[in-house]
Amino acid sequence: MRADARRNRERILAAARTLFASERPEVQIDDVAREAGVGVGTVYRHFPDKQALMGELVKERFKIFNERMRRALDEGEEEPFEALASSIRDNAASVAEDAATRFALMSGGEAVFEHAGEEKDEFLRLARKLVLRARRAGELRPDFQAQDVPMVMCGVCATIDRRGAPWDWRRHLELVLSGMKDGASRR
Amino acid sequence: MRADARRNRERILAAARTLFASERPEVQIDDVAREAGVGVGTVYRHFPDKQALMGELVKERFKIFNERMRRALDEGEEEPFEALASSIRDNAASVAEDAATRFALMSGGEAVFEHAGEEKDEFLRLARKLVLRARRAGELRPDFQAQDVPMVMCGVCATIDRRGAPWDWRRHLELVLSGMKDGASRR
DNA sequence: ACCTGAACACCGTTCAAGT
DNA sequence: ACCTGAACACCGTTCAAGT
């Protein structure tokens, strides 16, 4: 890829991040192009449609999720449940700080997730390992599945900054984590 | 309101319910009008904009929520936590069966909820009573707030039929309910 | 009092012309 | 190879004309 093209691509992503995070009404591609200092056509050259642009944000976010979960696998040998719980806490916190990606995650359609397909698969593989390890240690509710990790994360994300409702997503997450613990090992 | 106007209003709502529930791409007001057998202008005469149309579905759903919670207040004297939990279970199940309202709840903006403002306030009042009673009985986690009722319902709703993900929202809800129980009284 | 649908406005996407 | 932005298409909303 030519150097100027690469630079434009980065500028478009940066503009999308800024605008998706700040604007109230639906952000337009024309706005993204203007903010990035390129023509609309250039946005479409790099991202076939709006969903693909949002998809790229989601893809990058999943990469960050996956890094955090790999670290949990490496470092959490002694406390398998806590390793899983902490990685979910940190991932939720990173989404909470990134309104642009949250917008993409929540309002994007199926295409957005397909764009991040590979990273999503890797996410599930890592979740499976963390879940199995915690289950073997007897710290996790036995019917908890690997797919339940993205499920509960989606549930918590849906309650971050929801239309001005005064919701406390951290308490929400702690409720869920406490529900995930095996009955015998609950505090 | 004239009889034909009332009939048109009902037809429009019925059409919206059918289309929001079945269509894949964003449903158009023109489609709703055609399905209802009226002109577009008639849709706009009854509902000032698309959000108001979705808002009406949400409003009616909140009325159903509130009926269920009033019943829980009347009948659940002996088992206050179970009364709260059952009403949440039933409300989630009723949303799960109603794809049109789920669409309105999830993809509608703030205006949709303002349209159901009064019912939403009543919902919070009922939630407060159910929560206080369960807390007094020592069955509920002491830091659980009345606002957490819509919060956890929103979280669970967000994971019903999400882009073909094979998620089990009933297990999700049971996780949350189990996290809501007071530590001392958990099974 | 209410209904109709052509017309308008807005925004996602394309493509002919340019470098 | 890549960029530009005018033009097109689609869909939410309005409003003049009708009953």
C-alpha cells in the first residue's frame, strides 16, 4: 500500500473514532471524510461501506480483548476464576472508555461482527481455555459455557451510558460475576 | 377520535408489529403504511415520527411489565425475592416472544423512552417496592438498587437473538438473579 | 376531522474525471 | 495506484389537494 494511502486510512479511522464518540445524531460518512481531510470516495476506497468502517473499530477492540485474555491465561494459574473475572472487568472498562467502539458494537449489524470474524474466533478459543480451567478448579458454576463470556460482556456493554439512564455498569458486572461463581465457593 | 381514525391507528400499530418483527433490513414507513392499507400521511398524522411509532410499542410493553409487577407485589408477600425474580423472568420471556418491541427497545433512541415516560416512572416505583421488600427480608444483596431492575433487564434483552449468536438468555438471567441474592441466603 | 400520495430533503454509495 | 466530489438512489417527512 502506498504511503499516502496508508496515511489516509489512518486519518479516516481517527476521524471515525472522534465523531462516533462525540456526535449525537447519526454520524455521516461525509462528516468522517471532512474530518479526515479526504474526499468521500477515499473513505469508500478503504472501507466498502459504513459497516466495514465500524467493523474495523470492533476488530481492533477484539485484538485488545484477546491480548488481555492471553495475559490472564499466562498469569492466572493460581486463581483461575479471578483470572477470568479480571480479564472481563478490564475488557468492560476498556469498552466503557471508548464510546466510538461501543457505538459500533451496539448499533452495528451482523456485518460489523463478520468483519472481525477471525478475532472473534480467537476470542472464543481463549474464553474456552479460561472457562475450562476455572471450571476444573471448581470455582465456576458448572453450567457456565465459553459462549457465556461474550454474552455477559454484551449484556454489561448494553447498559453503559444507555440514554442517560443512571445505571452503574460496574455493579451490574459484579452481580454477573458473583452469579458465575460456583455455589460452594461463593463468599 | 373518529371511529375510522381509531381503526387506522390500530391497523398501523398492527402493521408495525408485523413488519418490525419479520423484516431483516430497516423497515420503512412506506412499508408500514402499505401493510396497514393507509397513506404515509396517515401514519404521520397518528405518530409524529418513526420514534413515536416505536415508542408506542415500548409504552404498551411497559404497561404489561407493570401489570406483572403489581401482581408480584400482591401475591409475593411470603417470598419477596422469588416474587421479584419471577416477575423479571416473566417480563424477559414476554420480550423474548415479541421481536417487534425488542427491535424498538434496542434500536430506538432516547425519544422512544420519553414516549413511554409515565409508564417508565410507574415501573420504577413498582421496582422500588419489590426491591425494598426483598431487601428487608434479607434475601437481596444489600447494595441492589431499584434502578438495577431495568438495568439487568436491559442487559438480558440485549442478548436475546443477537445477530445469530447462539446465546442462552435464560441462563444469562439465572446468572444475574443468582448474583442478586444475598450472600447469606444463596443456595 | 381525517386521508392521500407526490414532492422534498437528507444521507449512503457510485463513478467519471483527475493526479 | 489512488484521490475527488458531483450525481444518484433511497427513505423519512411534509403539505397541497381531496373527502
